[in-house]
Amino acid sequence: MKAVIPAAGLGTRFLPATKATPKELLPVLDKPVIQYVVEEALEPKGVDEVVIVNSHEKPQIESYFTVDGGFEQTLRERGKDVEADKVHAAGALPVSFVYQNEPKGLGHAVLCAAEKIGREPFFVLLGDYFVPDHKMCVRMAEVSAAHKNSSVIAVAPVPAEQVSRYGIIGGKRIGSLTGCHPADDEKPGAVWKVDRLVEKPSEKEAPSHLFIVGRYLLSPKVMELLKTQGPGAGGEIQLTDALERLLKEEEMYAVVVDPNEGCDTGTPAAWAATNARVALTRPSVREAFIEGLGNVRF
Ligand code: G1P
């Protein structure tokens, strides 16, 4: 089974930094953002390869995930085995690449991986967000297994005035994750049967307040539908629109998650906050980080 990470965007929010460095390679502490996402993608049982949908403008991502024997050797000769191991581990991750030549939207990006995916279910992980404990996709796999291997998406509540920024689902709660007893329908652990999906609806059109957070476990049928998917919101080929069409043929479920269990890296402010969060939770860094803040007052 494979996981797809779309990574062909221009990274305009991070200019000028992204003039020479793809936003996916910006570090959170000492590791590129996309490596956190790749490691998360490899966690659920059965996932053995990550397909990155890249653009030809960003060859640095492919170099990063390639073993660089010369560099490793130099590090080892200098007695830096720990560092050499880290360099090797990044290059040895089971990552492959496909290319999206035009920025035609998330649905189009996912379709670029169709040949690699074949007839197997697959995960999609949006790369502006990662979940440190890797468990979100594992829970989605659990829900899928309990419902005839149907597609499952992770969703979370959002204030009404923000629904137009996201894909929004409609449906009914039908249960909960094993061992989870959420107090209400929009609390983490609630499982919904999806009957509608709308990309960037107005407040009036939104079928609920549950937005798609960027983790999907999808039936291969989605690839078929994406082939004939026309442009939707923003003139882009939307994954959400293909999923809405999928509902006519297959069941789909959603699991409510706490979006704060993951770290956002989609804007400079969110990326900076994520760096602080990771620094504060890494014991080897925490104290020096707090000391480095000096007299900063919040
Ligand atoms: C994409 C998806 C949307 C989802 C969002 C999560 O939108 O199309 O359904 O809610 O990611 O971040 P984008 O952020 O690319 O506009």
C-alpha cells in the first residue's frame, strides 16, 4: 500500500525563503517538514512506499531523499557516525517521485500518482501539517477495516465563519473509535458516515462544521473519477469534488480528530509556532531553547 504526498506548490507564503529552498525542505528544528510527513505516512500497517508529487522546479526534494554515499563517507571519516546515520536514514526512506507539470489543484496532483497507486487503497497526506505521534492515519485505517475497507477521512470542527477555507463534510454520526466515548458528535473519536462533501462552501451552503484536515484513506476508485473531474472551487480540480462523486458508488466514513494533535507548517507564523512546540517537547533541546528566548515576554 502507498501514501501520496502532494508537494508541487510554489510556497508563495514563505517567499523570499522559498526562492531557493522548497517549502517542504524548510526545517522544523533539524529535519525538513516533509520528512516528518513521510515518517508519519509510513506508520500504518501495510504502507511501504511514499509517492511524492513534485514539480520539476524543486529537484532538491528528490536529492534529499537519495542516498549520498560521498557525503556519508566524508562524515564517517571525520568520526561523525551519528550524523552519517541520520543522512543515510533520510536517503534510504522508501520514497518515489512523480511530477505535476501544471498547478491544476489537489485533485490533479493526486491523479498524477495514479499509475503508482494501481488498484490498491491509498493514503493522501497534505504536507503542510504533520502528526508527531503518527497515530491519526492508524486510527483511520481502523475505521476503514471496521467498514468493509471503505474510504475514511479525518475531520475536525471549525468555527462557522471559517468553513469557506476548507472542504466540509455532511452526514451522520454512526459510532466511535474502539475504546473512545466522545461526549458529542463533533468530539475526537466520533465516527461519521459521510453523505456530502463540499469544497470551500459559504456559511449557508456548508452541510456541517466539520472540515477535512488533510488526511485521507481512499479507495482506488477515486483515481478513476479524478480522470474525468472538471474544475471546481477556485478553477482547480478538487479532490473533494471527486470524493463527492465517489459517494454515489461507495460508502465513505469520517473520523473526528483534534487538529491540535498535529503541527501546522502552512504559514510562517504556524511554522514558527511548530518549531517552538517541537523544541519544547524534545528533551535534548528544551532547556537551551527556553534560555535562547532570553527576555522575551508573551
Ligand atoms: C485542501 C483541500 C480541503 C482541505 C484543506 C486542508 O485545501 O482541498 O478540502 O480542507 O486542504 O488544509 P487547500 O488548503 O489546498 O485550499
